[in-house]
Amino acid sequence: MRLSRAPECTAGRQDYNLLVIGGGSGGLACAKEAAQLGKKVAVVDYVEPSPRGTRWGLGGTCVNVGCIPKKLIHQAALLGGMIRDAPHYGWDVAQPVLHDWRKMAEAVQNYVKSLNWGHRVQLQDRKVKYFNIKASFVNEHTICGVTKGGKETLLSAEHIVIATGGRPRYPTHIEGALEYGITSDDIFWLKESPGKTLVVGASYVALECAGFLTGLGLDTTVMMRSIPLRGFDQQMSSLVTAYMASQGTRFLKHCTPSRVQKLPDGQLQVTWEDLTSGKENMGTFSTVLWAIGRIPETRSLNLENAGINTNPNSQKILVDAQEATSVPHIYAIGDVAEGRPELTPTAIMAGKLLARRLYGQSLDVMDYSNVPTTVFTPLEYGCVGLSEEEAMARHGEEHVEVYHAYYKPLEFTVAERDASQCYIKMVCLRKPPQLVLGLHFLGPNAGEVTQGFALGIKCGASYEQVMRTVGIHPTCAEEVAKLRISKRSGLDPTVTGC
Amino acid sequence: MAQPPLPPPPRAQTSPGPVKVGTAPNRRLGSVRGVLVSSPPGRRARLSSPGTGRSSSEAREELRRRLLGLIEGNRVMIFSKSYCPHCTRVKELFSSLGVQCNILELDQVDDGANVQEMLSEITNQRTVPNIFVNKVHMGGCDRTFQAHQSGLLQKLLQEDSTYDYDLIVIGGGSGGLACAQEAAILGKKVMVLDFVVPSPQGTSWGLGGTCVNVGCVPKKLMHQAALLGQALNDSRKFGWEYGQQVKHNWETMTEAIQNHISSLNWGHKLSLREKSVDYVNSYGEFVEHHRIKATNRKGQETSYTAAKFVIATGERPRYLGIQGDKEYCITSDDLFSLPYCPGKTLVVGASYVALECAGVLTGLGLDVTVMVRSVLLRGFDQEMAERVGSYMEQHGVKFLRKFIPVMVQQLEKGSPGKLKVVAKSTEGPETIEGVYNTVLLAIGRDSCTRKMGLDKIGVKINKKTGKIPVNDVEQTNVPYVYAVGDILEGKLELTPVAIQAGKLLARRLFGGRLEKVYHTFFWPLEWTVAGRDNNTCYAKIICNKFDNYRVIGFHVLGPNAGEVTQGFAAAMKCGLTKQLLDDTIGIHPTCGEVFTTLEITKSSGLDITQKGCG
């Protein structure tokens, strides 16, 4: 399988300044920027169907099976909550309230298709050549592309950017996992409601999917082996899951699945081991969703033909600060590159900056520090900078001051919603002026709240400066500017009154 | 919790207690005769000393207490310098009035500089003379003479020096409550007077002011109700299914909102009680200097006195002054607790209040028209304002531009009734008529300053707007009267601004510290072998907490102090901060390097003595 098919590639060769492999967020941004700078650019993109047969168009994970459909379905779930709130605010909504998955999926999928089309048009407008072919390296300047129909094309370029991203991982030793399970590659393209669902994993993908499925009224269970949201602040992570549990998501903690079997009625019977008790348990679900991590799309690229080094464990491509691989004119950006955050905006910015360095006399390299992000669980979690654990590890507990508050969003009051998990934490250096190291926000519109503070932290904001910022009243974000209680003080961080 | 100010500690050797002129040693006493002066006796007073080994924050607090003791314990207290001509003028003034005063000559006591530093912390005034009359900070020479001319000085001198309260705050809104609570935390005896004069439609509410009762809070909750209407529309596209007929029930909404507000009113009361702030639900009116008359709902009058006053009465909606406006129109004071759905509504005005109300009512499904005299959202970016307007128009709000109402007439009584509105064009003779269920005026707000006896004590207000001009420290032209919030001239009308300003004001008035002092002893290397005393050389910097810890004071006691200081003086000119000092690499081994490693703040009270080889 690793054998190069280059000798068979006999089709005509086409030369480009830049060849981008992978039409996702990073690849498209890089290609468009290079074309803007007057270069001859080609993008090759090919979506290998998922084991369940799901496939999609140009735009990569974010547009098709990631951020975009995820946030839209999250919104659908939030709307369910608003329908429940509405009567408190005087709206008479006739019962029963039902949800039609088909209708939602169709609307979401139509929107995604319009984005696919938009990406095609943008490439055309910028005169970027687009090939729907599956690429593999022939040598360090040439790739061979194969179409769905088996037709082959040879493309060569001065510079090559690998931006093939990643795909969900299936467990390898669990009977029935591949045959009966689905992943995030499939969930957004399901025509019918997944019904009672078991989500396996504790990544943000797992929690987000479980969150919106619960919000849409489905019986949803999350099975996790160890901790939720590894790498995120652990106090915040446990609040995230606590809120989900309060909204009806079931959690099976310290459990691992061992077998998935299909019952005669089409239901899936899952057997799992409870790691705490050592006992074996069983349950029946309509859908099993694996969200146990992602693997980079490097296996079919024949990287060894070009001499590109990868991390043997992660299979990701090793890169330097300039995004260059072990082969100087070949670069890798986005999820496929080792040590990079797996986030759309970082891939886009890295791609753009790379094109500018290559063709625009710029020297700017991507700064991967203090990248903000938001987890769109039912109660959203926005963060930027260091987690409390990371700050303690880097600076020592005695040098870190953590300011925090439990607050109640005004909208929750009339709707009589429980705000027990609405919580903000700012991690600062203890030494004045108390540089802000990290901000963690759990509550509605967390992404919107976090973005501006991310800029502040980028500008080197100190705790004192945040405290001198006048709040916008009445919002949740103003609570950030009112964080007065330090953890060290031991005082009650619950915000009361106005 | 409110405690009376501590009297000066009875430690003779450190107290600059007043002494009769005749008994004072041969210190120069200026040209003042027959007055009490506080020139120290033969023993040299050290009000605070870094060299005692005692916790320096304690020493500092003691100095503060002592100064407050002098201020509170003397009818007239003058902090002066013997050679200062302005000080001499003031002394002569009091002398000519036959008033005995206590004088501390800062140039004749060892701790003059410390005293001056502490005074600037207490009064925000660094210069001398610094004059207090009956505990009231008068200011300097000019202000004292002004007060003499206006008669205020004489009144202050007549005052009985014991007041009921350290501070009375008039107005229990965001700014007033923040100021009152902060002052109480700082140990002062504080009263809040709050009284809501019912709107012309009879609406009134509880403690908390505009934001809580008839502003931000109910506004945002109704906004949320309107957004939920939009969400209900959206939800069908996201696959949610329920009966087609969705109606909005105004009463359910207002009841829920009013319940939440009641809980906030209660919370404010509770929080005042917890901090031992006296809350009186009465209307406050000045009757003479330092005295206020409080009238409750039943018309019973009580009178209270205080050393200082903060006016935080805020604003109320303005009326048009046309036929039928007060009888038939409502304002934002009434809307949020209106017991019935307002129906077809005319909103008059183009302020953010007007557009927010119009947006909410439209979102709840009502027929809404906005009548605008000229531009939308004056003061905001006009392109953005127009975009707000066109979004609203697309979503069903009707706009009548360049018209002003001239008459409102009731056609039918009811809840709501029917009103006829006649309006005329601002550009020509054209008039139009319309029939609405409700007319909501949102044409601006007026300060509540005209009926509170401010003229009795001479507090200046802007005759046109009713707003109160204040200086940079929120002080009115009458030294003991301050003002915060919406009634200030030229300041922002926003809740968080008032809260912040109120807190800072209380800290300035009653001793919250704005600066942080870092200090240490050090032992010059050259002294060690020589066996000279350790814990004699002393380094201190003063940083402004609210200005990124900018260094505002630099002090070094030790060898080559001039040489050491010069460079840092230049750095201070360049905006030196504590952070920059910390980031600077020391030159080892020197005395100057001590400034790059200052860690202990005075307020921490931590030990700064050097033990052995540091």
C-alpha cells in the first residue's frame, strides 16, 4: 500500500508556484493568499468517504463536519431551551413541543452545501486551479492525483503545502466498533434522528455532540474512560459536565466499551467494563458515536517519497516555526502539523502568513500562544491562555493569583434557570501589576465574551487594567471586569444582587 | 460596624499636641498671635519612623489616625509651612476672625514629609496650607477666602462639631449605594436617604435607583422577552414543532420581571443593613449647612446632620410640556410595570431609551411608531445609528421623522385607552394626527436637583440642565458636598460608571488608599566589613495602583543618595512603573540595585529588616 504509484503516473505534468494539498480552512486560506500575491496556485482536495459512506464537498472539516454544522445544531438545541424559557417571559407556546431532526438536518446541510459552493467560486475568482483528486507524493516537487474514476494527474510545484487535516479515530480492538458505530463525520449528515445515543469519549467533540443531542430531546449517554476535556482547565471541565448532567445527559465515568452487537431489531447492544468495579455492564442504544480523538490524514500521502519526517506516534508532520517540514520547500499547516492547536482560525492565519512569507516579503510568523477557543457545550466554555493547573506548573502556586466568581446571567432570573455552573475565573501572576495568564468563562455566549478579552491578553493586560475597565451593564461579560475575590482569600465568590 | 474616628493615641512623645504660644520653645511662629499652635515641644516628634523596627504599616496607620485625630479634634486645623506666604494669609484671616486654630508647621517637624504625603492621600491635596474647619476639608488658601466671602466659612465655624453622621448619601441608586457601602466598609457612620417621587402616572418603586427599577434590568429582561419571540420564529427552521398560534401575555412578563426587581430591592436593603448603613425611605432636602430635612411618605419630617454629603439623586424622564402630556402619556418610569399591554404605541424621542422601548414592544408583536424630531441616537456614531434605525424599520417599527407632538387628547378611557396625538412638522406648517393606545415619552431625562434645597447651602447647579458641576474629585463648589452619577455635568450616564465613581469617592474621602508603597532596609556592602549599623539605610517607592503601578515617589536613605536618585528621577519622567523596575537587571553589588527587587509592600506589614548577609 505504501508503494509509490508514481511509475504509473504518466499523465501530463503541470507546474505551479504553489500546490496546496487539502481544501480545508488552512489550505484554502494559504492558496487564496498566494494567488492574491500573483502566484500560480493549485489546490487538490479529496474526501475519502467515512466508513459509513458519508462524504462532502470543498471546505474541509470546519465547514462540513466540524465547527459550522456543530454550532448550527448547538443553536437548535439552545432554541429548545428558549422555547422552555419563553412562557416565563409571557409567551404562550402550545404543548407539545417536538423536534424534527430531518427538517433541521436538511436546513443545516443546505447551508453547508452553499458554503461548499462559495469556496469553489472563491477559488475560481482568484484563479486558483482546483482538482478533486486524491494526492500522493511522487518526489519532493511532484504529486500524483487520482480522481474518483481512477484517472491520474501529475502536478509539480516549487512550494508544496500539506493541509490535509485529520479524521475521527475508530477504536481498533472493539468488536463491532467500525461496523456499527458512527463518528462526527456522519452525525451532521444523518437523514434521520440518531435516537438514543451512546457517545464514547471525553473530548470537546464528545461533549458538544452529547450536549446538543440532549438538547434536542434525545436520550444521550457519555461514556468516558478518565477525565473530561483533557488539556482544558479541569475545574471548568467538571462544571461543564455538571451542567450537562443537570440538563439530562447521562454520564458513565471510568468505563470503556468492549463490544458492540447488532440486535435483530436493529438496536445496538453495547457491552462495557466499569473500571472502578471491574464489572461488565450492558446497554442498548440506537446509535453509537465514537469521539475518542482524531488521526492526521498522512497515511496515503506517501510522505517518504518526498522525505518528509513525521512523529511516529502521532503520525503528524514535524514542522518548525516557519511551518516548514524536514524538506525546506514543503510546509504543513493546520491539524496535520505536529504541536499545532486543532482550530480553524489558527490554520487560516498560519496559511495566510505562510503565503505572505513565501510571496509577499513578510517575515511574520504565526504566534501560537494565547489562542482563544470556545467549547460549545450546552453551557458554553470560553477560554484563552493558561489553565489554572498550567499556570501553577509554570509559575509555582505561590506566584499565581486566581480571581473567580459564580454569577447569574440576568436572562436566567426570570426564566428560573439554574445558574450553579455559571462561573468565571481569571488566572493572574501574583506580582503586581498581576499580568493576566488565562481567562476562563462558563456561561451563555462564551465565545462572544472571550474574543475581546483575548485581544486584551494579547496586549499584555494586567488584572489592574481589567479592573479599571468599566462594565457594560447588564451583561455577563461585565462580571469579568468585576472579579474581586481571589481564591487565596477563601471568600465566597458568589455574586449576589445587581 | 460604624465606628467613631479614633482619637489620637495618648503617647506624649509622639503626639504633636497643641501647646500655648507662650510655652512653645523658640520656634518661629509666623505672625499669628493669640492662637493655639501645634508646634512640637522640645522633644522632636517622630510621627512615623522606618527605623524603629516596628511594622511600618502599623506606623503608617498610626500617622493616619493621628492626623485624622487632629482634623476631628480641632475646630480649625491648618497644615502649614512656616515660610509659606499663603499659609500666613490664612493664619491672618483666622486671627482677624478671632478664631483659635491649631497649626502644624510641616517644615518644623521631623516627619513633615510623611505628614504631607498622608495628607495628600486623605485630601488629594498635596500643597499647603491645607485647612480643615469643623472636620470639613476646606482646601487651600483660595478656597478658604472664597468660603469666607460666601459666608460658608462663618457657618462652618458656628457648627456644632458633632454630626449625626460622617456621611449622608442622598439617592439610593447605583452610585449612591456603592459610595455609601464603601464608606461604611471604611468604618464610617453612613445614612442613605432614598425616596421615589411617584411618576405623574403614579408609578413608584423600591430601593436601587433607575438601573434596577426602571432602567437596565427591566429593559434587558423585556429585551430578552422580545428576543425569545424571535427565537420562537427561528426555532421552527431548526426543526422545532408546536402549535402555530403563539401569543404573548404582557401581564405574565411584567409580573415575572417585577418579582425579580423586588428581590433586587430586598437585596439592596439587606446589603445596607449588613454594612450598618442606615436606610431612610424619605425625601431629603437641605435646610441649612450640614443639615438635611427628611420627609417620609406620610409627611413626617426628621432632621439629620452630617459632616459630608453625597448627592446621587439621578434623573427622571422629561415631559414635553404640551397639552395632555402628564395626564395621558407614560414614560420609561411606567412602562416596565404597566399592568396592561400598551397596545398600539407611539414612542416619542430618538434616544437609546426610545429605540430600545420601541424595539421591545415591536418584538412582543405590538404596532409601534417612533416619532423623531431630528437624528437618531444623538452622540452615537451616526452611520451606526441609521443602521439601527433601518434594521428596526425592516422589523416592523414605523418612523415619523421630523415631527414633534403638540397635543395629546384622550378619546377613550381604558387599559389601554385611546389617545389622539397631533404633531407638527419641524420643517413646515404640516400637521398630522394619529390614534394610539399608548404614548410613551422618551425625549430625555432631567436631573433631580431643583427641589432639594441646594440653594440653601449654595451648591451651584447648571440653571439650564439642573446638573451639578464638580471638580476632578467629584466635589461641588461647597467643599463638604459631593455628587456622583447621572446628575454630574459632562459625565457619562451609565450604571457601572456611577458605581466605580461612588466607590472611588468614598475611598478618597475616608482613607482608602490609591497608592501602594514598597520598601525595604538595606545594608550597603561597604558598611558590612566596616561593621556599620544594618537596618539604617532605607529604600521606598510609591506606586499609583490605578495607573499601572506608575512610580510616583522615590526615596532612598543611604550613601551616595544623590547619585542613586538622579537616574531614577529621569526614569520617573519617562513613566517608570513598578513592572519596569522589576524588569531591570540590578548592577551588583551596589545600593541602587535594591530598587529592582522591592517586593514588600508597606500595607502587608511584613518585616523588612535585613538579617545577616542578604
